[in-house]
Amino acid sequence: MHLQSVITQAPCPRAMTALMAATLAVLIDPILRFRDYRALLNSFSFAGIMKFSGTFTLVFLQVVALFYLITLLPGPLRAVVLLFSAFVVVIQLSYWLTLSQFMTGTDLFLALTVSGDHRVAAILSFFKPLVFLYALPYLLVLSVLIFVPPGYAFRETLLLSLLPALFLLVSNYALFLHVPERSFHLNPLTSFLRSALQCKFESLREYHGLRDDLPPFPASHRPHDSIIYVIDESVRGSNLSLNGYPRATTPFLQSIETRGRLKNFGICVAASSFSHVSNAYLISGHNAFPDDAFRTDKNPTIFDYAKKMGYETICIDINETCLYSLMKAAGDGPVRALDRWMNDKTFKERLIDLETTKDLGVARVLSTLLNEKSGYFILVNKKGLHFHYRDRYPDDPASTIWKPVMKATQAIDPSAAGREKLVNTYDNGIRLQVDEFFRLFVSETTNQNYVMLYTSDHGQTLAEHGQAYTHMKPDQEIVDVPDFLVSGEGYSKKGLLDGIAPGIRVSHLNNFATLLDLMSVPVSLRVRPYDKSIFALTEEDNKERYYMSGSLYGLGDYVVKSIPAPPEAGWGVSRPVGQ
């Protein structure tokens, strides 16, 4: 009550309290993140320090404006907003402890668009109890704002809030235009507000029209073969024994390779370290980074081509990533040229049990579809190995080949002992979610007129360099993914597969034209200059394989990098701890 009395007796109590609390909040941040601030300032020139000082001043004024707006709220609503602010601080500091940064607009976009289980998994992977110690000073500062007594009527409150609200909007738009979001983030609350407005500003700038149409083409008969395009989740190519990994994580895949049923392209470079970005490139065939021309939204999708060539088109979306957001944007209506979209809800409605290991259920559904008839084009977004890996295979001795393993809710521990558990758990997941998936599909599919192109959206870090995160950063390990073709014994284009040149380097960007070749799409129907098909690659191609991390459209935080040929020492190689 003494604090409330002091605040009440001060001149302009709301403004003074907001100014005092903002000063404390802005001072707390460089104290808690001292090393980050010092490293940043040491990297700046004099001009850079001046620009940073100006940004710091702008952020300080933003904190003042934000806190002043909170003090204008009536008591109960103010309490709710302060509780939400405390939640934001905890989330932001959890991000910082894990990723050495606050949330970006892309992170917030993903949190709003992905399915609920992805959000829960992300929170569990980033959260550390230590965060409450870091958050405590911020929470104490926020608690001061609750003591400012209410006093203004609704109309006066509205008038007083206009100027600070306008300042927050204009200042963040100026940051959107002139300061890249990948620059150092100041203060968890204003950083979150900036990310939220960044999402809105990006949305206003994005393309929201129809996709380009394909040229007229004579109606095609339903093809004799089926094509399946499997995009897995978080599978690192160098952890497959198919690619030389010292553990037998993929013995079945190796067995069908020796029988000529599998064409392996080694370690492929993913389009991105983000699922939604990789998927956008994989289904649209776009080949420039970032997508500042919005071609991933304008290009015809792979479904458009498949439909033109007479295929029945199906998407089996168990992971609910890229196609999930397109379906939501369409109000759960049809995506153009897509005949059927199947997700968890669809399987439940049809009384199809996906079991604990959903991917094995999907393998059986694929076999059932192909055994009924041919002429399908099926895109599968598998559940794969998104962290936590322990949730991706049953808790039984037969599935736990390598020990010790992580507990189901355990955070990543980058120490040697923690990393051993991390890698063991991941490898057990590979054995089941990848190798067993193919064993079930191949053994239960009697209709042998099919070809399957397999890759993953991105790989995983597995804490090689002390990372406590798995992806969503530009680390080279994250774009290390598998890429191979599996064909049935009755597949009619075996000659096309046999003509693949040895020693080629493959990128995600080569997959789209590869699918067009498998469909026999004529050149006259291909409306964009896609990257070369795998069937056309030579040893001289892909001397640089590019990828990006961050904002798909280049409107926010993003970076474009490449894997050279030959790659840096150690890229495309993974080893269990101690080997």
C-alpha cells in the first residue's frame, strides 16, 4: 500500500510510473544478457554503435509507451494483460536460453499456423526451469504497474491511448522497413510486439491471389503407374546407414538397394531449416532464395501437373505443416487440383487406427490404396522425428535398440552424456519411423506399379556444437537430408531410373522436375524454369547447393547460405558419441 501511495501522490502518476518501470526494464536486459551486448558492441564500427544507440533509444520509448498503455487499463483488464506479459517474458527468455535470440516474426507465424501438438513439442523443447530466475526481475518491474490506481473515464482513456499506440505502430513499421529483424533484439516485450506487427506487415505485403494456370493440354487417361512423394519430418540423411552411418539404422533400405529396388542420391541439401519453407519450395518448384517474388504462392503446384497428366491426387498430411496452412487458408476447402486430403481427423472418421507410430499406419494406408488400383499421385507429409524423439517409437525393448535413451519430456542436454542419450533416442526413431515404414510398405504392397521419391523437410543438429535446439537456425547440419527413389518390380520406367548419372549432388530444388519427368510432363506444359531433374544432373552440376533459414519471403529475419563442392570437412557425416 505504501508503494501505491507514492505512485498516487506523484505528478502524472501513470506517465511517471511507466517511465520508471521502463527504465528499470531496459537496464535489466543488458545486465542479464551482458555477454550478448558486449559481443555485439565489439563487432560494431563507430557508425554501427551510433545506429545501435538510436535503436536502443527507440526501443526504450516503445517500452515507455507500452507500459503507459497498460496503466490506462481498468484494474481487472490490466491484471489480465500483465499476466499475459509475464507469459511472454517467460517464452521470450526460454527462446533466448535455447536459441540465443528472441522470437522472430517467422517463429510467431509458425506458432499460429502449425498444429497444436507441434506447439506443445516446441514449448517443451525450449522450456528450462532456469528461465524463471532470469524472468524474475522483469516480473517484479511489471508488478509495479498493477499499483497505479484507475482514474479516467472510457473516452479520456481512449484519447490518451491514441498517441502511444500510434507511436508503437509507426516505430515498428519504421523498423520493418529499415532494420532487418535478424538484428539484435532489445527487450523481450517490445521484441514480441515487433514480431507480432512484423507478421501483420508481412501479411499485408504478401501475394494473396490465384496461382498461375497451366496451358491447355489434351485430357490424359489414368496412368498405369502410381507416384508417391514422401516428405518426412526432421530426418537427417547422415544418420541413415544407407548413407554410411556406422549403426544399422536402415538395414531394410540397404537390402532393397542391393536388389536394385532403391536408387540412393546420398546427402541432399534441403531448401531450408524450416519445415514450411522447405515444403513451399518442394510443392511449387521455385528455385530462388528468398522468395521475394512470391513464386511459391504463384507457381502451379505439383498437384496441378499430376492432375493434368491424369493422376488421382491425394495428400496424406499427418504432420500438418505446409498443406495444413493452405487448407486452413481455404477454410478447409479444396486446394486446387487436389482430389483428397487425409489427416488425423480423416483417419479417425474412417476408423483407421494409426497406432502409436502414425507413420506405420500411413504405410499400411498407402499399400491399401495402391493394391486397390493404380494411377495415383500421393504426397505424404510424415510425422517423422520431430523432437521429442522419445515420442516417436513405442516404449518396448524391441524398439529400444541403442541405450541409454532420453525420457519423454527431457530437454536437450549438450554434454557428452546428454548427447549420447539424444543420439541413441534419435537413432532408435530412425530405425522405426524410416526403415520399418519402408519395410511395411514394400512388403504389403502387392501392386508393384509404383515409384516413390523420398526426402525430408530438414535434418537435425544433434548437439554437435553444443546446440540446445534441433533446427530453425542456419546450421549446415540442419540441411543434411536423405533423397532416394524406391520402385516396385512392375514399375514401367525402370530405364529412366537406370540412366541416373553416378556421383551427382542433389538438392531439394531438383525434386520438382524429377517428379515432372516421372509423370512424363512435356516441356510445353512446364510454365517455369525449374532446376534440373535428377535424371538430367551430371557431376558438373550443383557445385553450390543453396538453402535459406528464416522468413520465406525475405521480409523479416532470413539468411541464405550454400554447401560448396567439396563441402566443408565433416558436413554430411554423423557419428554416435564416442565413435
